[in-house]
Amino acid sequence: MKAARLLLFTALLGLTACDGFLAPAPVTPAPPAPTASASPTVVWFPPTNTPSPFPTASLGPTVEPLPGVGNLIFSDDFSQAALWNTASASAASAGVSNGALILAINSPGPLTVISLRSQPAVTDFYADATASLSLCQGGDAYGLLFRAASGDSYYRFAVNCNGQVRLERARGGSVEVLQDWIPTGDAPLGAPAQVELGVWAVGSEMRFLLNGNLQFTAHDPLLPSGSLGFFASAAGSSPVTVAFSKLSVFAVTYVSPTPTAVLTSTPPATRTP
């Protein structure tokens, strides 16, 4: 019995040794198949950077173009021709007709016709009137005269048919430009057309308007008061005809703001060695 067990044990031992000797080589597992990467997603509407808003400039208060305008001094419906300088000639004419002062030039320019109102003389005022253009082109001009005095002295607010405005001062036969021609969208470019002229004058300060819109401001102290009038001027060979109507003149009570004192810094004293 013991011999049989010993034999069996020996046989099992041999099988085990043989199995270990003949064991197959370990199988290396195959690497996993690469996973297909996801296809990129198409962004049809890519986000964009939102620009930072620009800072908004705060606007200051609107400047009142006609401060201090008060009661009506007088109005003129141009029914009294005796109040105006009138004349008629082949080259030019000035006459009152159908509620208007009509200034006409029939000869080649340069040529100017002026008509002044005999009274009253005004100092601080606001005046407006309507100019109706029948014939006017290019450099032909028209406008309002104010503070007219003896010796051919006056201020002249001029508008031309190129769409520009200007201010002149006449004294003793010489003319000085206080504001040269500047363009404006309020002036008509040729005829037929209408435009409202406005002049505000207080002391040496003067403001000029077309259709109620401020065009520019000027300062000049030389002519303090005088009468009002109108003019028309031909620059070329074409005739010019302008009718002025609906003149109204108002009193103005206004004091220009006192200039603000400007602070200046005083440099510190230096020691004298």
C-alpha cells in the first residue's frame, strides 16, 4: 500500500514538473484599439468680443441766442414809403410796394443799392425781417444794415447766394471785414427763396441769425447806435432783385456776464545765497 502511494506521489510530482516546463509562453495582450477622436464641432456663430462702449460726453446747457429780448419797439409793414430812402434809375432802384421794400439792380456789378429807415435810432435791440429773393445767384449779396449814422457809417450783416454770411463795418467810406464769409446751411443757394434775417445787438456784442439759428457772434464798440436799413449787391452781370418785409424791432435788456477771475499761481520765493 505504501509503495502504491509513493508511486502515485512520484507520478504527480513528475506531472507537475513537466507542466511547469512545458507551460506556454505568456500571451501579451494586444493593445486596445485606438479610440477614434471625436470630430470637431463646427461653430456656426462664433462668439465675438463685445467692444467696450465709448464714454458719452455730457453736453452742457444750450446757450440762449437771444437773451433779454423784451417789448416791441416798432414794426414796419412797409405801407409808408416816406420812412425809407427811395429812388429809381436805370441801373438800380429802391421802392416800397405791396408791403415790402424792393431793391433791384439792373446793370452789371459790382454795384450796391442801400435804403435806410429815417427813424428811430436804436441802441440795444433785436431786429428781424424776411428777405425774399427773386433774382440772385453766386456772389450776389443782400442783408440788413444797423446802427447807421452820418458819414456813411454802419454795420452790415450780409448773406450771399453761395450760402455764406459775413459782417462788415463801414466808416467814412472805408469798409472793414469783422467776420469774413463763412458757409451756412441756412442761407438759400440762389433764387427764388426766402430767409429770415435776425440781428441782436447789446453794447459791443452782436449776434447774427438766419431762420432763428445763430450763425456767429461778434464784438465791436465803435458804432453804438443808429438807424436800420437793407441793401442788395450785384457781383456779376446778372440782375438782382430782393424784397424785404415784416420788419420787427424789440428792446433788449441784457448785461453780459462778468468774466470769471482767473487764478494764477505765484512761484515760491527763492533764497538769496
